[in-house]
Amino acid sequence: MSVANQTHDHQENCLVPLISLRMLAQGEAGTPLPRWAVVEVAQATSTVLAEAEAAGHAILSAAGVPSDHPEAWAFLRVRLDRLATAADDAITAAREGDTGAMRQHLRRFDALTSAIWTVQDAVYGSPRSAPRHTSLS
């Protein structure tokens, strides 16, 4: 399987979790957060993080970038760390029942996810048929 197909598969594996997060982010203001929402936010963000990391590793490995090449791996790691921070912030807000903050963090998570896919598509030549993500705004 080509790296482009692998990346496309990782992106596709994120569609359901991202839709779930988008639905949670679109809830009505002031509506109490259901208990299951915390688990859903944690599971969905974890899935997206894992898929984004796997896609990044597949791309760098296919490009022949050794794991000790600091610049290339740092580029990926910085983006994944930002994504993880947005996920952690959304989970914390959900645990605290702060729906407004949770929505804000989920929108940031979605934007960062889209940015990772865009960079991978542009820099590493992923297929143009890869799913395009719309913003939560």
C-alpha cells in the first residue's frame, strides 16, 4: 500500500470521531453536558490523535527520514503536541461541565486536525481525493 493510500486511510478513520466531536461542539448553549460526553470526547480525540500520528510516521518513514532526524520529526511532534493539548483542554472542560469552553477547545482541535491533514497533503503529496474537513464554526 502506498503512503498516500495509508494517509488517506488514516484520515478516513477520523471521520466518525470528528463528526461526533462536531455534534458535541454544536450543542445548545447552557444545556447540561451528558455524562457520556466526557467519555466520547476522550475516545474521539484519542482516535484522531493516534491516526494523525500514524499518518505522520508513515509519511516520514516512506520518505526515508530516519527517526533520529530531529527537524523532520520535530515538525510532526510540535503539531501533534498542539493537537494533544487541545484534546486535553476539551476533556478537562467536559469533565468540569463547562460546555462553552469544551466547544471552544473542540473547535480548536478540529482546526488543528484539518491543518495537520493540509500540511500532509501539501508537503508529502497525499492524494487529492483525501477527505476534506469542514470547520466546526
